[in-house]
Amino acid sequence: MASTAFPTRDDFAALLNDSLGGEDGGFEGRVVKGTVTAIENDLAVIDVGLKSEGRVPLREFAMPGQKADIKVGDEVEVYVDRVENAHGEAMLSRDRARREAAWDKLEAEFTESARVEGVIFGRVKGGFTVDLDGAVAFLPGSQVDIRPVRDVTPLMDIPQPFQILKMDRRRGNIVVSRRAILEETRAEQRSGLIQTLAEGQIIEGVVKNITDYGAFVDLGGIDGLLHVTDLSYKRINHPNEMINIGDTVKVQIIRINRDTQRISLGMKQLESDPWEGASAKYPVGAKLSGRVTNITEYGAFVELEAGIEGLVHVSEMSWTKKNVHPGKIVSTSQEVEVLVLEVDPEKRRISLGLKQAQSNPWDSFAERHPIGSTVEGEVKNATEFGLFIGLDGDVDGMVHMSDIAWGISGEDALALHRKGEAVQAVVLDIDVEKERISLGMKQLERGGPAAGGTTAAAAGLNKNAIVTVTVLEVRDGGLEVQAGDDGATGFIKRSDLGRDRDEQRSERFQIGQKFDAMITGFDRAKKPTFSIKAMQIAEEKQAVAQYGSSDSGASLGDILGEALKAKTEG
């Protein structure tokens, strides 16, 4: 009875064990509630109803970087690792209790895709560790922020939201992302902010990043692209020529795509357009000064004023230098004089001429060396049809092979001269528009048909005379021929090769072929011009006059037949 009325300590232990499922071991591996009975140094003494109390470090009751908020009498949950150790004390853990409770809570939040709060407290390979109220998660380095972060120190030991990407309780793995939260928040801010913006609006922003093609400007939570072509009306090679990261700039909203939330910005739109009134400022024919800003294979760009550039096409760069890269004629930043050739304000194009702003060397040559004058020069090149002679004024003249020497073939005449040789020649013709100068060397030979100023007529060649000529060269436009064996040379145009169209084919003749032709005149160089057609017409008229008019009833064929018969018999 006494034992029943007055239960012993062992009786209480037995009753407790029964309620927990047996021996004291029923406590082990479980989270139980206890009371803080004392705080000794850095330890909290906790009574969980076992034979002895347990001690738990105070740091286990605090979040990383913070102090423990605990006092005597507080009720706390702890995890019972062992009921009794070698010293007879209970082995308790607040961290383990928090971890078990945290996992239960996190699994529910992960299922609902809810945000969780945690603290970055350590660094590990590839990322960082995060305390999620007792459970430790892994934060990959790529998930810290939207853009790479060099220093994460300011983000550590601060409670902040995270998104759980993956978790496995059996393996104890949790992967979280801070970036996902920032992107979601940013998207919400962008969506709200973009509704307050309008195209044409002028706004201030901060330059966040610069690339080769432009700059990204923060407009207060949403970024806009300031393309390099919209920085200024003048040529900009790279955005950092005008702006730097961190600069506050005033921009105009050019376009807003609300679907993609992309915003295009411009700075030059806030300036006056230099192309307004360009036709009046730069009339065709005006001579101007400018600076070479860019050189390409097809020409050079010349800046006339800030924002106004014109193109000097490669064909308009030099009178004499043909097929030369523009970089060999002008250089970047060089000041040049140009002539306005064409203006198109709508397309913002100005065509300029560099050579037109300089004197035409072909005009200058014609003024200094009229037809018939003698010039000196150096053989620059020999081709299959003649010699090119370098003349003063940096122009070239050509001596056709038929005008090199008397009495020999053109091929043999070409072999008489070599590149670099100094020679003399007579100016036979100048075509300024086509930039051609025709020269003759044989005309200076003593004893030649035109030597000493003797005309072709004085050498026995008279207008309307019928002479035998030899074909020296066959061209598409006619024949180069020579009167007699070593007489004056001249040309028969294609239209003068015969009366009928079928006869007016130069390809029906061969070099060395001989035939009769009429001298119809002399050119400015006193060279004779020949015509087979004129000879045929003259012979026809002579036959009609001699054998009767075509009105007598005789056909033209009969008359010519009689004339030919008489000529043969004679």
C-alpha cells in the first residue's frame, strides 16, 4: 500500500516509459519539447522530462550572424540524440530539431512553389550554403543574381527570399535560387513600369552596360537599348566615345514593344537634324572642305559638318589613278576639298567628287599641247595594239602600232621600243571627255609622207582620188589601212565598207588584203580617210553618165554590166 500511495522515482520512470513505448530509448530520435532551466556561459540547460537535463549551445538557437534570443523558462523543441551519455546527461540538439521541422515545412512550400526565407552563410565549391530555418540548402553561383556577382559578401547573413528548385529528403539535398526571385520581381516591375512609358517620351536613365553595338540604359527598373546609330548624327565608331558606364543620360523613347518588353532609345533625336535644308546648304556644284572619316574599297566618306557625311566613290577620286584602292589616294582624318555631285535629303546621301575639285589634267594637256605639237615621254607599257606613253600632267597617250614607224608592220614596229625608253611623238588627237590622247611617232620621221609638215595631199594623195590600200588592222568599228606599200595610214569606218549592210562587216576583211578605196578627206592630223562606199557610188554615177540614164529603160544592173565589160576590155 505504501508503495501505491507514495510512488517512487522508479515508478514515475516506468510510467513515463510506458507512455513513450517502453524504455528511455523511446525518446531517442524524436523531437520533443523542453524547458530552459538555466543559461550557463554559451550553453542552455534544457529539461525534457528525462532522468537528467541536457545542454545545447546557444548558437543553435540563433540564425547565422545573429544572437540567440532565448531566456530561462522558454519552451523549446529539441531533438533527442541519446537519452544519457557517459556523464549521465541527455544529448540534445536544437539544430537537428529545427532541421526536421524545416524539412516538413519546406516540402509543403516546395509542393506549392512558394518562396522560402533563408540566409547565405557559407561558401562551397560552385556556390554557397543557405540556412533555411535549420535545413541547409545549396545555392549555385549562377543562381545568385541576374548578372554575375563578383562579391557576394554584402548578400551574406541577411534574411532574404529564395525559390526551391529541387529537393531530396532521403539524400538531404536542397537546391535554391535567388535569381528566380529577382527575375520574377523584375518582370513585375517591368510590366508595371512599361505601362507608364510612351513613345516619344523624354526620360533620364543610367548607363548600365556598353557593347560594340550600343548601350543599355536603366530607366528605373527596366532597361532600354540605346543603339550606336542613335547616339549622334555624326559617325560614332564605338559608344564609349560619347558615354561611360554610370553616366546619367537624357534619352527619348523611340519604340516600345509591349509583348517582348523591349524599349529602343535615342539621344540624337533630342538634337536638331543637320539634314534639314541640306539641299540648300550643299547645292550641286558647290566646292567644299571636309574631313575623311572612313575608307572602304568602294570609296571614302567625307564629313562636311557634324552629322553630314558624303561619299566620294572610287571612280570620282582621281583623274589619272584608275583601279587604285581609295586608301592609296586619301587617308583617315585628312582634310580634302570636294565638289557636290548629287544630293538626296530623303535617303540622307550626298555624292561628292574629289577629282572634280582639282583641275582636269586632260584639259590642261590640251591647252599646253594642241594637235600637231611635239611631246616627249617615257614608254610606260606595250600592248598588242600599241604603246602607252607617260606625258606631263600624269596623263598617258597611246601610239597605235600603225603610227610607230613607216614601211614595216605594226608588230615589227612594236619590237623597236622597250618599257622605260624616252621617245618623241606628235599629238594626233585629244578626246578630253573619254580621256584619250592619240600620238604618232612615225610622223616625225624624216622623209615620211607627213615629215617636215608635208601633207598627205602633197605626198600624192588627193581628195576623191582612188587608191589601192592594204589592211593593217581589223576592228569592230572599221579598218586601219595604208595607202600604197609605205604611204600614209588612214581609217575606213564600218559604214563606209560598202553600200549594202552585208558588205559593212569588217570581219570579212583580213590583215594584208589589198583593195581600192576613195580618199574622202583628211582629219586634223592630216591623215586620209577612205571609203569603199563612196567609190562605189562614184563609179555608179560615172557609168550612168557614160552608158545612159536609167530613164531610157535600161536597168541599173545593165548599165553597170556594160561599164564593167568596157573596163575589162579596156
